[in-house]
Amino acid sequence: MRLHNTLTGTVEPLRPRAEGQLGLYVCGPTVQGPPHFGHARAVIVPDALRRFLEWRGVDVFHVRNVTDVDDKIIDRARAEGRHPAEVAETFTRVWDAQIQALNTLSPHVAPRATGHIPEMIQLIEALLERDAAYVAPPADDAGAGRDVFFRVAAFPAYGKLSGRKPEELRAGVRVEHGEAKEDPVDFVLWKAAKPGEPSWPSPWGAGRPGWHIECSAMATKYLGSDFDIHAGGVDLVFPHHENEIAQYEAATGEPFARHWLHNGHLTLGDDKMSKSEGNIIALDEAIERYGADTLRMFYLQSSYRAPVDFGEDRLREAAAAVERLAGFLRATAHVDAEPDPGLVTDARGQFDEALADDLATPRAHAGLFDLVTRGYEALETGEERLVAGARTAVGELSGVLGYTFEDGGEQSDLVGPLVEELLALREDARARRDFDAADRIRARLNGLGISVEDTPQGARWHRVRV
Ligand SMILES: [Zn+2]
């Protein structure tokens, strides 16, 4: 398989450390609030990659962390009069439930930052030993604890992931008054506790870890050094991922991760709905409104690296695309011929080729839609083995992409026939030139979230969950 690597800026062969196995680390949520629709992309993209690799027989070990101590969590807890751990616990559960509702495979390990403080302290101590970190002098207002900073100048390779070099960064960074950094580009590894904050004992007094050190410590605890794939949203390249590399490699002298996979952003364009909802669409609402399959289709029909623009129209198209696959599986459920083996093998081969080429999910989907077209043609000509072959391939391969076709009402045994029945009545009305009645039926169906389109072959419908 070939995959784009942010570290080299090229699409290159994926060479796992151990044949047939693959370690995957994905930066998980900071549990300070519920997820929004944009967060789903950084979950769905690695999920599709993992499912594809597992389908190819690779043994994937998937780690996704939970950042459960953070300024925003502490601020929220303070505002709500709750313990920060309670806020973190609440939203860890909310995230888990909503991410599962997207039909994603659970990671094998979901390490929490607060459960790995000793590992982080160990890494910071190694950095101090190598002069790649320093303990700041005590601040005026502080208790006994001290801040610890990473010394960027001690790691000459700094900037290798993001291309942001310290000398250029220095020009743009302003040192805040009272900051104890030696160099404006240095970043915090350990924060001295302020009164009322959650803290852990350390060689530098009570405090808590900085965000970046969490991932360096937790990724390598479960995956070792030089692990296979580190994934996350493109917004994390700098500084988070750059700093993860610097911390681990400066502390150990060993490489951190081989392959860096970054998914593009969800952009909000000028869609009215996103504007009216404060530019953020809650994930649970999006799942409720559109269904998990449609959200998955929305993201996977685009190249994972490209930005995707949010829009109701695009979501409708995604819903129609899901229905095209699901509808074909329904329409061919009665076919029990032996599947044509050549067709199934070819379909698998093309699917494999597409996804092995930098996870080209748009191409893989195009292949599925071609199969649907061929399957319908074969249905018309009565070539049952070809129909069965297309059905087998569409079922298997859409499963590899993570579709369940279970979350829409259109899957129930009743909805399809009822809609067909109403469309037949509409057809009768049109035949006797009662266009008012025909339009009324169509409008009522629209009101129920069913879109009707007239084609030369007759009316086609699909369900839009709006
Ligand atoms: Zn991370």
C-alpha cells in the first residue's frame, strides 16, 4: 500500500515495522465538551484505513488517547462548580457513545492522560538529562511547583514534519510578560499547579503535564519507538505533532513514528444552516438528522487529504449515494443464484487497487456505483449470476468501508413498498391528468424526508434525513 507521509511530503510505500502487523496511533479528543461534525472526520478516515488493512489480513493495533486534563476542562469545571475529573468523565462517555454511533471500530487501547503521568515524568526526566529541557525559575505568584520547558535549540531536526523552522518561528513569537522561557519557541512539558487546579506530584513539585508530552509518552508506551502510523487532523501538524516528535526523539535518540497521516479540515463555507447554528453542528444532531452511513459517505467520497466543505446539498448527495447502494442490496435480496466468481474477483481487485493507492476512497466508491449499474443491467437481462456477483461484491466492499445500511428507515421491510405504492398512486393520478393530486403526493413524501425524482424510467426516490 502507498500512503501520503507528511514527514516526507510524498506518497510512499507503507512499510510496517513487522510484516503483517501495523501499529496505529490516532490523536483523540480533549474531553471538554461534546464532539461536533468536523471531529468525525479524524475518526472516520483512520477507521476506513484500519478496516481496509484488516480486510487485507493485516493485524492492526489501534491506540487512540483521551486528553482528560487540560485548561479548558478546568475552566469548564470551575464555571459549572464541578470537579474537573467529573467533566472529563462525562465527556469521555459522550465521545465514546457518539463515535460508536458512527459505526467506528473501537481502538484496542484508549489511554487517558491522567493514567500515564509516571510515563510522562520519565520522558521529561530523560529530556532534562540530555539538556533538551530545563526547569524554569519559580514564578512570583506560584506555590512550590516549577514549570519545565522543552529546549527547541537542543533538537536540530525541529521543523522536519511541518517545515516550520525555529529561526522563522522566532520572528513571529512574542514572549509574554513574566514567561520564563529561554527562547520564545520553547514549549511547556510540565506546568506548575496553580491553586485549585488538579495536580500530581513530580520532581518539580505539584503540577500537570503539557498536552504534547501526553501523546509522545502514550503512543510509545503501547506501540514502541519507530511505530508505523501516527494519524490526526491536519490542524495538529504544528505544533502538536512537531512537538511530539521533538520530545520523543530528543529524549531517546530513537525515531518516533514512521508514517504521518493527516486528514483535511471540514470547512463551513457559507452554508445557511451552519451559520445559523453558530458554525458548529453537534455530532449527535448530525447523526440523528442524516444517519451514520450518510456522514461516512459525506467524508469518504472526498479524498481524505482535501478540505471538505459542509453543505446541505452535499449531505443530500451523500444520502442519495448511500441509498443507491442500499437500494441495490434490497432490490436484489431475492436473487439466490451462485455469484459470478470473475465479477467478484475483479471487483475486489479494483477496490484493493484504489484504496492501496493513498486510500483513494472516491475511486473505491466509483467502483461500487459501477457495480450497482452493472447489477441492475444484469437484473433486467435476467443474468442472475452476474446480479448475485454484483450483490456479493457491493455487500462485502461497502462493509469494508464501514457502511451498515441499518440506520435509515429505508431499510425496514415496510417503507420501500409503501413508498412504491404511493408513487404508483401518483402515477395513476398523472395518467388521469389530476396533477394536483400527483403534486400533493410528492409534497407529502418530501415532507416525510423522501425525495422523488422523475426519470425517463419512471419515478425514483430516496430518503433524505432532513
Ligand atoms: Zn496527540
